[in-house]
Amino acid sequence: MSDRNRYTDAYRIAGSLEVIGVIVKVVGYLLAAIICIAGIVISSKLNEVSRYSSDGAMASGVVMLLYLVGGGLQGFLFWVGGVLICGMGQLVRCTADTAVNTAETAAATRSAAAPHAATP
């Protein structure tokens, strides 16, 4: 296995991790939106059913608040997970960049292309 293949695979893994992180964030946003919309629909139906009772109006408000907070928390947790996954991909990319720039083959190529350049 050549160095070039190894570095290509590392860059592919880094890109894949970044894409997975973005997908996790988007799924979190969609789930949060669905939960919030469900809370609004459920609380409006609850309000219709109990329009003759003041307790029913209060219950629909509490239900809506709980769904909105739950949806926001869901979105936040997925966003944090997506950021962590993207960060792992960026770390892999940085490590591959360092390996490419400090490899012996890269140093030999640099010295052949620019003999006046200082070697590390």
C-alpha cells in the first residue's frame, strides 16, 4: 500500500465524518420541528375539546410548553452530536495534512523541487 493511497483514504474518512455530522444536525433540526409542530397541534386540539373549562386552557398551554422545550432540547442535543462528529472529521483531516507535509517522500519531493528551501 503506497503512502498516497493511505492519505487518500484518510481524507475520504475525514470527509465522510464531516458529512455524517451534517446529517446528524439536519435530522436533529427536523425532529425538533416535528416535535414542536406536534405540540402546537395537540395543544390546539386539547384547547378545542376543553373550551368550556379554564383548566383545559391551562393544560393546553402546559402541553405546548413541554413540547416546545422538548423539541428545542432534542434539536440542541443532535446539534451538539453533529458538531462533535464534524470535529472528529476535521481532526482526521488535520492529522492527514500533518502526515502528508512531514512524510519522507514529501520532504524528498520538496528538496528536489526547491533545493534552496530549508528542510525540517
